[in-house]
Amino acid sequence: MRSLTEQLDRWIELGVPGAIGVGEVRLREVAVPVLARAADLPGAVLVMGPRLAPAAALVPLLDRHGRAGFVVPDMTDVAEFSDIDGLDVPDVGVYAVGGVERGDEMAGWSPDEALPEILGRGRTPLTVHEGICWLLQEPAALERNHCFMVVGSRRRQGARLDRRVPALWISGGSERDGGRARRGAPKLGWCWAGNRHTWLGFASAAGRIG
């Protein structure tokens, strides 16, 4: 994994400032506090939080073999997905997560089954923004038949949760995804909370620093 400073440089190279409407100087200023605090966090990944960067603006910056990322058409409400209760997510523009794992060993589990297992291991599930930012730095973490869900983000419907759970995987080029032009592209989609998929793990981290 790149150093945090190198990760910040990569954001600039990818065009993050233009995508989120924040100047390069301002983006670097926002990131300065965490660069020092998280310098010793093992395998640290720099994350842009929702107060700084809408998820929908970051997904198109994902790239797999020249194919840009996209949000599935029936998830236009991605901005309404927020951190689930109990997560200690720093309320800042930029923070870091450490010890990120894809969770391949839980492939075939449902989100409802995987979340308590992640928490029981003393780990924390990745949010949508954390999953996207990990892939911005490590595109190879998304592999055919080895992709992942981000159960740390859900959409609230009053006192209940929307049964959709966000996931990041690779498009097969279906008509629903926009056709063959998107075959092989990274995509942000969703699966039902009670469904199992053999090709989706559950990404988690050891902790966060803001």
C-alpha cells in the first residue's frame, strides 16, 4: 500500500478535485491532520467522507482495464445511504482506515449473517466511501468472482433499514448495466440483506483514525 502522502497525490492524479468540486490546495489542507495521526496505522487507506465527496462523484474515477466505474441505475439514491449505528466513523472530510480485508472467507453469507460475525471479530465493516477509496488506491482488489459488499452503509426508512445493501463488483455488461460498453467495469450496486452470493465477500477494517 502507498504511503498516505502518496495516496493523496494519487487522488490528485485521478482528478478528484475536479470531480468533487474542491480545489487541490483545499483538498490537501483537509487531509493534513490525518496524515500525521494515521502515519503508523498498518495498511492505512485514506478516505474521503460524505461531507467532502458524494459517493456518486467518486465511483466514475474507479478504473478496471480502462473501463470507468458507474453506479447502477436503480441506486440513484446512493447519497441517502449513511453509516449504520454503532460505527465510529470520524465526522471529518478526510480520515483513514487500517487493516482492510476483502472478507473472501464469508463469500456465500448474507449481509444479515456477515455483519454480526465482523463485529464479533472486533472488526468494523467498510462503508460505501471506504470501499470506493480503497479501490481508488488498489484497483486490483476487485477481481472476477472475488468482489465485496460494504455493509457499513445502509439507507434508513423511518425506524427501519432499506433491505438493499451496497456492494462493489464487476459489471457483466448486461442491458441493465448499460450494455457491452460497460462489460468489465467496476460498479456500485446492491444486494438484498438476506440473500447470499458466492462471489461477494464482506470488506472490513481493523479501525479508523480521523
